[in-house]
Amino acid sequence: MEKTSLACQTRTQLGKAATRRLRLKQSMAPAVIYGNRQDNLHVMIDAKQLYHACEDETFFSQVLDLKVDGKPLEVVARQVQRHPYKQLIMHIDFLRVSQETAITLSVPLHFENEENCIGVKQQGGIIFHELNEVEVTCLPKDLPGHISVDVSDLEVGSALHLSDLQVPKGVTITELERGEEHDATLVRVSKPAGGMIEEEEEAAEGEEEENEPE
């Protein structure tokens, strides 16, 4: 996966008025870089470039390459504040990354072979996604862009859980570290509501026929 790169510049004028001028007159978005036992660094990023970068699902699940006044810095995106209706990022936080220190991030799940799922193709079921992302802990170099989930063998009434995921070496699923009771469902296949009703009606009709006098 190609690493996302963003250019930014340090800023010294802080406060609401300065931030408002930054957005309106310079078309820049304010951001702060923190962590790794260093002082917070206030920067500004081209607002349009940042918005489009945030639209990519991998933006929040990868180590980003920030160019701060031309100097490279590895970070991960943390909290982002969006405008309630405009295509605009109001503020974003970045966490500095060290290659020697594990990080915890949510990565997207990619469900594969849904069109060939036994429960759907042969048994008339419907796939229900319970989770679309999963939180993992690993060193930055081991961070996966996504985790694949093969649903081809799922039958009606069956499901896949966190413990069924195949994750790369060096990656752990955060919830599973907390105990078996945290083994959440990822995806399941069930009969559609209408199909369940039809089955119940057919069963009821069968009982009536059995009870009819000869």
C-alpha cells in the first residue's frame, strides 16, 4: 500500500480569530501533532488536499508521511473534526509514530467472495455485516491496510468471529486480548425475514393437514 503524503507548515498564530482567518483567507486547515514525549506542534494543511485524503478509507489505518516545513515525519491520524454540512475538515490531530513502539489503530475489513457464499447462492440467505473495521495493535511496519474476510463457506445460520480472522505476523486483535467474551461477530448469514415467515406458515399448514380427520 502506497503511503499517503501531506505537506504542512508550522503556525505560530493560535486562537479562534487566527484559526478563522486560516480557514477563510488561506484555505488551510489547522492541525496539531503530539506524542512521543515531544512538545505539541501546531501546523496548517491545505484544506482541499486534506479533505480528499480523509475520504480514503485507508487514511485512518495507515502511517502517514507528513512533510513539516519540508522535513519528513511519520504520524497516524487521530481525532478529526468535520464541518456539519460543508466538505471541510475543521481540525485534525496527528500522533507521532516511533518504529520501535506499537500502535493501536482500527483497520477496515474487506469481505470477499460474497457472491459465491454458500448461504446466499445455494440457501437463499442474506449476509449481515456486524463490523466493518477491527482494532489491531502492532509495530508501524506491520500495520495492514485492511484485513480480508472470506465468506464463501458461510451457510445460513453460521457466522464468523474475531477469532476467525487471519492477521499478519506481529499483529494482534485488541479485543481478543481482553478475553474470550470479547470474541465479537464479524459477519453472519441468515434467512430473510419474509423467508422465515413463509417457513413458519408452511410448518403450520403441515400441522393442520396432519390433524385433519380422514
